[in-house]
Amino acid sequence: MGPGDPHPNWHARMGGLQMRAVGWRAWSDGNEGFLYWGANCYRCPDPPASPVVLRDGLPPGDGVLVYPGDVYGRPEITMLTSVRLERALAGLADAAWLEAHAALHGRDSARQMIHKFLYRAPNAYAKACVAVDAFRDACWSTL
């Protein structure tokens, strides 16, 4: 349920880079993994073609990273990904770039990269996509 704005999280009303910054924060804090508490915490639609009802008492989008495909006109797909899940995966991919850089140049060098381009603290992180592009370019040039 938290932290809330301006900290990184995956609430529905947060911006894409704010969601992506969850992965940056996890890497910067030295986390070795990430366990999200729930991916489909909505009430099952009844009848199946009716809209999904989110659980009461949760921030918008918290606990909902996937949606049932049949409810949204894609019965051949069990689950549809949310934008939040796409942003989460992008943040974790950025962490993988940092790990690759750290493997070649050391964690201190990778930490300098993340601090320069993406993330310094829970309320100090990139707010524009050009920073992510610059980070990826810098990482690519060192691999």
C-alpha cells in the first residue's frame, strides 16, 4: 500500500518512470530479489464478461499487474499484462544492465552509473525518458 508519491511504486496513478524506478531502487539498495505481494488481486468477474472489480481499500492498481484475457475480449490469452507490469519489467531489465556492468567493472562503477543517470534516493530519480536512453547508451558502450 505504500510508499506513496513521490516514492517509486506501482500505483495506477503514478508515472511510468516512477513505476520503473522500483527496479532501480531495488538494485541500488542491494536487494537480491523482488517479491511482489499479489498480481491479480481483483474479484473474479461474474458473469465472466463483466468488468473486473478491484478490491476495496487498496490504492488504485495495487495488487493488479495482470487481467483476465477473456474479460477483455482475448479468450485465447489467459492473462493480459498491465502497463504497471510492463514498467516493472523495464525497471528490472535496467537492473540487469547494471549487473552486467558491475560484473565487468565492479559494483562501485555500476553505482556511479545509476546515480549519474537514474536513481540517487527514493525521492530523487529520473523524471524523463532521455535519462534512461543516456543510461542505456552508457551501459552499452561499456559492455
